[in-house]
Amino acid sequence: MTDRVPVLKIGEILLVSIQIDLEDEMVLDLQEDLSQKIVSAGAKGVVIDISALEIVDSFVGRMLATIASISRMLGAETVVVGMRPAVAMTLVELGLSLQGVRTALNLERGLKLLRRLSTAHSARP
Amino acid sequence: MTDRVPVLKIGEILLVSIQIDLEDEMVLDLQEDLSQKIVSAGAKGVVIDISALEIVDSFVGRMLATIASISRMLGAETVVVGMRPAVAMTLVELGLSLQGVRTALNLERGLKLLRRLSTAHSARP
């Protein structure tokens, strides 16, 4: 059993796979690990896979939004991937729209989206 | 809390991040999910990240070896990445050498190794 969620690196992208219900402290650890790794790796994007999660409540929703905000301030876009259909339906029913969080169907599409965003950014004057 | 370990796909590579102590049934589910996904995705390689694991005992060691054997039969090479130094030391002390399991320091090096292996395979007559 681990106390920290691993942050994996693929080129300029960081990948986090959330598989367990996170306690408050694990969320703080994850935010810290991720921030440090964005800076040290010069990461341009973060992918958070939630395909293992059967339930996404307001706590998890807030965590995703916070991670996206922190990452953006450090120059990295965040994409949440792998959301189950039932989770999407529940989120809408609860009125939790994950504002400010981009989503994609799966990891591959998430990576594509990040590449597109990164190109768009570098094309700016 | 999930009952299954997610199997992520990046091109021809499948990625599994093991973060919790797996029960027998979860191991069987993972082997089944992974086998099916290797076939359906035509995957050439499997990366198993164990950076979250503080302890790798003979049960986990056998699981990694079994996954590597199954994957090989389906045409995919397996690389275990992210092993902690303390885990490596304990494995050697216990005489568990993870026979038949390739390892690499981290995800990026594991992906590189798989690409090299894949090229070597296709270069064969």
C-alpha cells in the first residue's frame, strides 16, 4: 500500500492515474509532487486518468479543478481522461460540471489534445 | 475505490500502474484485462510501473513474471519500471531475481527499451 500517488513522465507530459479514494493528505501530497515535477521536468501538460474511479463526488471534482489551476499557473494544461459514462451522468445530475477542467475520452485522445494545445500556444505571437 | 487496475493504452504500448496491494482476484482480473487488451489493441509492449510499491514480495514477483509470460505468448514484451532502490535490495536479499522480467529505471526508459526490442524483432528474417 502506498501513501503517494505516482506521477509518471512521458516526454513533456506528466501522467497521474488515480485508482483509490484519496484522503485529504494524499491530495495535498499529490498537488505538491505534481507541482514540483511540472517545474523540474518543464512539463507542458498533465493527464489525469480516472478510469478506475466509480464515484467522482464534489471532493474529487474540486481536487481536479485545483490541480488544473495550479498546473496552468506553472504553464501546463490539464486533461482528465477515462471518465466512466455513469460518472459523467452523476456529475451532471449533481450539477458538478468540472469547470475549468478539460476532458478527453481516453489517454491517447488526451495526449493528442495536449499536443494540439501546446502547438497552439507556441504559435502565439 | 476500484476493483480493477486500469490498463492504459499509448500507441502500441499498454501501461499498468500498480498502486495498491493486489488481492488474488484483482491479479486474475488484471491478467485477463491485460491479455484481452494486448489482443484487441495489437499491443507490442507492456509497461508495469511499480514506483508506488514499497514492498515487492514473492506474490508480487510471481505476478510480474506471470504477466510477462502471458504477454510474451501474445507477442508483447513486458518491462517493469520505477522499482525503488530499497525494493531492489530486498528482492536480492530474498533471492527473488524476477527471472524473465525486464526492468528499466523509469517509464521513459521503459518505453525506449520496448521500442528498441520492437525494432529488433521486426528486423529478424
